[in-house]
Amino acid sequence: MDTYGESKKFYEITKTVFLGGSLINHGGQNPLEAARYGTKIIHGKYINNFEDIYLYLKKLKFSKSIDSHQQLASSINFGLLNKKKSDINKLGGKIFKKTTDELDKLINNAN
């Protein structure tokens, strides 16, 4: 997502986000929308476009600075991602089973 207002749904379902443009000398992206929805923010050191806001968010323990993409990768809680993936797979399996059961009923009643 690269425009303000498009990413509301993503921020509402995630706990942490990396805001781009901050690992390179670009200045960083606006953290206000992510903070507004209670999402913790990971960012690089190049945040000069929003430096005062990031300083305030850091004081509130809402943001974390990293120095490299390797640090970003190690900041991601893959255990949590795997649990969510497992939960989604289970839900998908239940939905599939219910759907096939309903189809079986329809087919058997048609005969």
C-alpha cells in the first residue's frame, strides 16, 4: 500500500508493520496511519521526513528502529505467523468440508 487511507484493513489485523523508505536515504513513510490503528512500527534510520513523529512514537514504545533488512527479518515473529497460517488452514478445511457436505446433500436429493 502506498497511499494514505488504503491500508486501514491491514493495520487493523496486524500488530506490527515495517514502514518502507527508511532503510535507504529516502526519508521514510508517514507513520501516523499505522499508529492511529495501534500498529507497532519498525523502521530504518532514515526517517527525516517524519523525525519528530518517530521520536514521539519511540518514547511511547510504539516504534523500533532497525539498521538492515537482516534485522527486519529477525524482528518478525515467524512462530506467530505459522500459528496464524495453521489457524487459517484449519478454518479453510472446515469451510471446504461443510461445502462438500452441502453439495453431497444437493446431489443425493436430486436423484
